[in-house]
Amino acid sequence: MAGSEHPSSTGNKFELLVQSVTDYAIYMLDLQGRVTSWNAGARRFKGYEPDEIIGEHFSRFYTAEERAKEIPRIALETAEREGRFEAEGWRVRKDGTTFWANVVIDPVRDNAGNLIGYAKVTRDLTERRAAEQELRASEERFRMLVQSVTDYAIYLLDPDGRVSSWNAGAERFKGYTADEIMGEHFSRFYTDEDRAAEIPRIALETAASEGRFETEGWRLRKDGSRFWASVIIDSIRNDDGELIGFAKVTRDLTEKRGIEEQLRQSQKMEAVGQLTGGLAHDFNNLLTGIGGSLEMMQVRMAQGRTGDFDRYLLAAQGAVKRAAALTHRLLAFSRRQPLDPRPTNINRLINDLQDLIQRTVGPSVRVEVVGAGGLWPTLVDPNQLENAILNLSINARDAMPDGGRLTIETANKWLDERTARQQDLPVGQYVSICVSDTGTGMAPDIVAKAFEPFFTTKPLGQGTGLGLSMIYGFARQSGGQVRIYSEVGQGTTMCIYLPRHDEEAVSEDEANSSMSSEPVGDGEVVLLIDDEPTIRMLAGEVLTEAGYAVIEAPDGPTGLRILESNARIDLLITDVGLPGGMNGRQVADAARVSRPDLKVLFITGYAENAVVGGGRLEKGMFLLSKPFQVELLPSRVQEIIRR
């Protein structure tokens, strides 16, 4: 038939194909296992020529041990019974050397199903087996190395976070033996705070998505004690990219952290010691100016010359303001400054401040303000925020000695779990204020130390090193954060993050619109508690002249007894630091038990977080920082009473 091919022709082609193969030994056996054909691959693997091996039994390719176990006979019986025999093992060449072979024996049957022989395919896997053995040996050496390490906790987790291996270092750090911890979830090593914040889950998700999670923090031992740990978690994937687990390495840095903390404290104390002389010098100058002005006023009064009083008054008041500014800066970096947080529109605040910033940085620096539309309000002390922005602007100016561009930009920010963790803030909504310059930038080692108190790169006498630490302290006390983004030669961006506040901001003009130009009381009763007689005298006198009835008390217990009486009290004015075993906050809290609507004005130059409530005042509580202008006290009192 045209186009058809004779069977013998097809068989010849197949035989030629088999004979030409050199990577596999392919040959036939008869029913007794004698060789009936022999290809080029068989000749290469075994070393026999066809006329040397045809008619010989295939068992000669097996080792003496396997022939003693009758493996050749078992192989043929298995192939006949099950349709295939497959195995790996040592085989022998003509010269007596051995090679590792993969062997497949298939039965060959005729059209009637009768067994007429066997087809045998052998592959030389010696090199692959050697590589696999080396890999296993390498893995074993690595396993033994890991198991012997005691300075690092090195162990594996399954995809769900359960411990699947445990080395000697892990046992030493954590206190668990392998039998106690295998199969347990690794979250048991975390503190209650970290577990509540779902840090273990976040760690595995980050390692799975990014390949690695790295952090430092407190971890727990079996006995409940804590140690400071450096932790690295790497994801492990198979060749198909499927996640099969995690490798976790932990290092105990408790001792190192303690040494570093001691070093930091030592450096701070050294810096404080270096600064003390300058601060004492400044305060002595200020006190000399105040005391000298008062003495000259006394002299001129005795001489009947009162015309110079204004000059001496201005000199004394200027010295007081400079002293107040210095103490506020010192308190800010220690997060002890008293804050007066109010709902604030930051765009409005920056716009009002823009002219002052431009005059401060000079004509060589171009100031640009980019205010976000629909910016959220925030609860912050507006005066302290103004100081912070002005301070950052001055730093930006100093970083651009040849001029440049200063940009102040606001934005609404939503921090998810990952971003909040990076910023060291709770998850939530924030307002950011970023001050950027096109100046010299900062090296990473400078950025790392920028917020440390007294650290400065400015020449001696041109900076105390309190500016950035003051801003950092203010931001943290306000529930926010400060971050630096800088590149040498490209410029710096300083960002302040402050929590969003639900209450809309009210401008100073709106707040003061209901105030009369001449604040006058209408017989309202003010209880004034202060241990300083001079302050009680001055404040009492100015409030009495403004029309208020003033009751004075020198300490907390005395003031509380008045508050627990039936006396009318419209406003409590109290210092925070008081003698007698009760501070001002404790007096106010105790008074509000029986007088829940009592309005309180704290007057202080120092406020612990515990006293001011984590930097925030409760509703109906207000704050006035010392030193303050006594003549302005009546207007503040009127504002509070009328609210």
C-alpha cells in the first residue's frame, strides 16, 4: 500500500535508535536472564563488547553481596509478577570497579501475552549520588554546627509559627529543652504587651511578604524573666516558591544594652557638666539684670527721680522672659514642660507664622508653604508647636549657608500596623508637619544622635544642643513623634506627627470675641493655692482689683479643707508643686469628687506627666505656665469662668 511501511523496516529503525544511545545501557534478556542484545551505552557503562557478553547471565553485573542475596533472581520474578522492577544500587564493570546505577527491568510479552524475555535499562548515577551525599554531609555538618552554637538561639518554625528545631543556644537563652518546646508556638517568648499588639503575627507576615523581619525588644525566658533580644526571622521556600517555614535567630543583647545605656548616661552627664557652667553664667547674668534694675529703682525712688523707672522695668522684664525661655527649653527635652493643648488648625497656625519665618531665615532662603486641603485638627499646645516649627526653620536656614528653599508641608496620614511600628506610634490617624531644606544634609551617624540632649554640630557658643531634643520631647508628650529623613548633599526633611483630634479648632480671634476689652469679675469666688507668698500676694491683688473675691491657701491640705466646705468656689487656681503631702493635681481630683463641675487653672513651671495626665488635661482643667504676666491673669480667669 502506498505510504505504508514494512514492520521489519520499523523494527530496524528502532534497533538503530537503541544501539546509538550512549547515556543509557539498554539491552535484552531471555527468560533465564542471559543477555541477548547490547547497545553502545551498555558497552560504555559496563566495559564489555557485545561478543564478550551476549549469552552471559546478567547477574555478573551485580556485586558478590547481592548475588549471595539472590537479588538478580528476585528482580526478574518481581518484573514478571508486577510488570516492573526498579531499584538503585552498586553495579560492577568488566574491570571490577563499581558504579551507582538506577535499574529498570520490564517484562517483554508476545501478542498472545506469553513472556518471551526482559528489557533492561541502566543509568549511571555515580556523580549524582556523590553530589547528594556531599549535600547530606554538608547539611549534617551545618546541623551539628547549629546545634553546638550557644551564643545564638537558632531554630526553625513551621508556616504556622510552631517550633520545629531547637539548638543549644536557644535552650541557654530561653530555658526550654527541645522536648519542652518542640511543637509549641513561638509567641510564648513574647511579652504580654507584644502579644496584645499581635507582634508575633506581624513578624511572620512581614518575613513571609518581604523575606525578612528584624527587630529588637524584650523577650521572655521559661522562668518569666526578660532579656533584650536582637531577632531575625527569614522565610524558607522550596524550589516552587512555596513557603515551608521560617528560620529564627535570636541574640541576647541584655548586657550589651546595659553597657550602652551606661555609656549614654555617662555621655549625658558629661554634657550636662560641660553645660552647667554656661547655664549658671546665663542665669547669674539674668538675676543680676533683675536685681540690679530693682536696686536702681529703689535708689532712684530715694532720690525722687522716677523718670528712669520705665527703663529699669523693661530691663528686668526682658531678663525674666529670657530666663523663662531657657527653662522651657530645658523642660521640653525632658518631657516635663507643662502643656496647654487646644484643638488647633495647623494650616492656620503656619500661615500666621509664615511672615515671621521668612524674616527669621532671611532673603537668601525662599519659604514655601504647602497646606493640605481638609487638614484634620489636632490637640496640641499651639505656642509650643510654633516654637518647634520656628526652631526647625532656623536649623534649615543654618544648613543652607548659601541660601536655598525651605518648604513647610502639612498632610493627613493614616498609619497602618506596619507603618505605625516603623514610626513607633499607635495605629491611627495623624497630622504631619514636615520642614524640608535643600541644604547640606546629615550623615547617618549624625541623624542617629540628633535628638540626644546637648548634642550639636554647631560651634561652641552657637548652640546648646537643646533645640531638637526639645522638639522631640514636645512631640512625644503630645502623643506624637518626630522623624528625620536626610541625605548628605541633598537636604533634610524633619517631620512632626501629631494625633488627629475630633473637635474642630477655634481661632484665637473667635475665642476672644466674647471677651470684654476690660475683663471685670462679678463677685465670682476664686480659691488661690500657692506656697509662694509673693505669688499669692500679686495674683490675689490683681484679681481683687478686677472684681473677684479671692480666698488664699498656702498648701494642698488647707485648700482641700476649704473645697470640702460649703463655701462658694467658682474657680480653683493652684500650683502643681505644693507642700503638705498633696500636689495641685491631687487637690483638684479630690475636690471634683464633691464638686464635679469645678473648673481648675493650674499655674506651674514644671509638670510631671502623672500630674498633668500624660501631657493632657481633663475637661474643665486649664494651665498657665510660670512665669506669666500677672496683669493678664484676670482675662484668663474670665475666659475660663465664662466657658
